[in-house]
Amino acid sequence: MNLNNLKPAEGSVKSRKRIARGQGSGWGGTAGRGHKGAKSRSGYKSKRGFEGGQMPLQRRIPKRGFKNVNRVEYAVINLSQLQHYADKHSITTFDFETFRTLRLISQDEKIKVLANGELKSAISVQAHAFSDKAKAALEEKGGSATTI
């Protein structure tokens, strides 16, 4: 056996269907495109959402609500997460850089600390926002909640 006499197994490779190569092929004439219309022509490309002239769905359905351009999105961090990382990495102070190194937030995100979970040790946290319960829980354990 050499590279020049390798062949695939018998019946494993099908030949390509040659469309629009005469009536004898069975795919001559309209070449599987049906009769007339835009889809039978060369160069046909439909626009996204085009429904053949019928009013498209995105124009039939009415607009609802509005998007507040002044909304501030926060990356949420819970007390349980803070306690977990404090135990795992023996951290007592969490600031913006600490959250970045732990990959809890990206570069341009703002941080909000919420009170989900239980706090066991004194931790000082610097964040953009705190829930009332989270702030109370941090200060109850002897830690601090500083707004950036």
C-alpha cells in the first residue's frame, strides 16, 4: 500500500449532484428552483424580515415601553460571595482592584453589594452601592461599607 494507490471504501463516497446540466440529469430545466418568481432568478437575496410584500411582523406589532438612557447597571455581589472569597484567599478588604483580580467584575462595571447569604467575619468593602441590609450586616460584624 502506497499513498498513490489509496482509495476510499466502496460506496462510502457519493458523487456530487450536478444541477442544471440538461434534462437527462433529472435536474435540468428549472434546476429545482420551481417556476418564475424572485427565488428562481440568479442574484436573489431576500432582506431580513421580508415577507413577500406582506406587512412584516416587526412592523405589525406595536411599540411598547421605553428604555431609560440614565439607568445605571450594577454588577451584583452578595455577602455569601464576599465570605467565600474572604475564607478562600484570606482577604479582609475588598476594593475595586480586588474585585477585578478575582474576576467578579469587568473594567467598566459598577458594583452593588446585596445582603444574600451570611457573614461570619469582619470585612471592609468599597463599592458603588449597598443595599440597606448588606450595609447593616457588614457594620454589625465590625466591618465597614464605603461608597466609592
